[in-house]
Amino acid sequence: MSIPSFTASAPSFAAHFQTPLPRALRDDAASMSHDAFLARYAPSSGPLRLGHWQCTDVDRPASRLGPQARNYQATMAVGDRIGTSTAAASGPVSALTAVLHERGVSLEIEAFHQLPAMGGTATFIRGTDGVGAEWAMGWSDDVTQSALRAVLACANRLSA
């Protein structure tokens, strides 16, 4: 699912939200058009691409859910290299950062915000690779996909 595009009827990216955006993004969100904000913070291209993603513990009874790790599987491309990785983690974001690390991409999440937006969820993250730091955004009607897209957008912004 793609991020909805809006016309000039919405003066800024921030106009699509009922709640304040992360403080560090408020000025850009208030001054940039929807499309310009997405082009900067939610790039749709880059060397990192996520294909198939799943939690492989679907048969585990809900009564056993809790603080124990879940198992995830991802098909990911880093440049021209495509492969499948698995990770055991407390949630999908930590699993994806583990998969990235396995593929030689360092990413630590410094800030994480999820907000309802445009009939879906917008996830804003600030991440660092130990050298630089960037904000990024992901959007989806699914909260997990929104978060995963934000992580990939951040890793792609850091690699630019």
C-alpha cells in the first residue's frame, strides 16, 4: 500500500495530524508540503529493501505470549544481494535491526513515535549508525508495517 498523496488543499504535512509530531520534525512538517516531507523522510528507494516479512511463531498459543522472544524471518536486499535471515527478538523492530546488523548495516533506534494519520499509522524514528543520526518516517494501515518501513527509511537515509 502506498502513502496517500494530497493536493494543495493541505498546506503542510503537519496539517494531516491531530496530535503534535515529534519536536525535532515540527518545523519541517509545518513548512513542507506533504510530498516534499515524504521525499525527505520516507524515501521509497535506496540500497535496503524488505521483501517478505513474517513472525514464524503463529502457532504459539496466545497464553504463551509475553516477554519471551518471538522468531521472525525476513527476505532482504542490500544492494544487489538478496537473502533470507531469521532473528529472535522481543518485537518486529528489534528483529529487523538484528537482521540489518547481520547484513552489515548498523542501526540503533534513538527515538520512536507512532501516530494515527490519514486512515493509517505514521511511525517516526530517529536512528543512528554510530557516525550520523537521521529522522525517518514510515506509513501503513498496519502498525507493524509502518514501523518496519520507518526503520528501512532511516537505514536508507543513513546510507545516503
